[in-house]
Amino acid sequence: MFMKDIGEKIKDLREERFLSPKQLAEEIGVAKSAIWDYESGKKQIPISHLALLADFFDLSVDYLLDRTEKVIDLDLQDIATKSSINLRLDDQVLDKNEIADAASYIQVKRRLESYNDVNS
């Protein structure tokens, strides 16, 4: 990723919130010139400033760096035992039984589809 790409993303995020470079600089506690330099691609953004920007915009540093294409494989049947993962549907956390029901439904659906494909 080029510095200009990161700078453009920061500028877009800032403008979406109707902030000037000065206002953003004040919000995260850096010099106004730093924001200008980052947005224009003239300066590389220190990790500490990336973290400040990510926190301010409520995003991950990975998102700012365009490192969002990472795929995380989770076993739906095993996910209910992981306390650090919450699955949500309609803004409500799914409980263990709901996750198990969803996994069972998907398994049956796949078997029927496979059966239908073989017998077509």
C-alpha cells in the first residue's frame, strides 16, 4: 500500500465527518501539518498515529492499511464454545442452541442439494 492511498482514505474519512484537517488534528492530538502531510502522502504515518486515527474513526488499523481481505475460518459447530466470539442476527447475540440449529439446518440443506444434484 502506498502512503498516498492511506492518506486518501484518511482524507475521505475526515471529509465524511465534515472535519477540517485542523479539527482532526485537535481531536487526535497531533499537529495540523501532520494531517496535511499524511493526506498528501508526503509523510509516512507513525504506528502511534495510525492507532489514534483508527480509534477516532472507530476502525481497525488493518482497515486503514487495506488489510481487510483476510479470511477467518470458523467452525460453526465449534463457535458456541468460544467466549470471545459473538454471532449476531437482528442485533441479538445467538445462543448455543440457535447456533447449533443453524448449523444443522445448513447441513441438511447441503445434503438435500447434493442429493438433488446426483439424482438430476
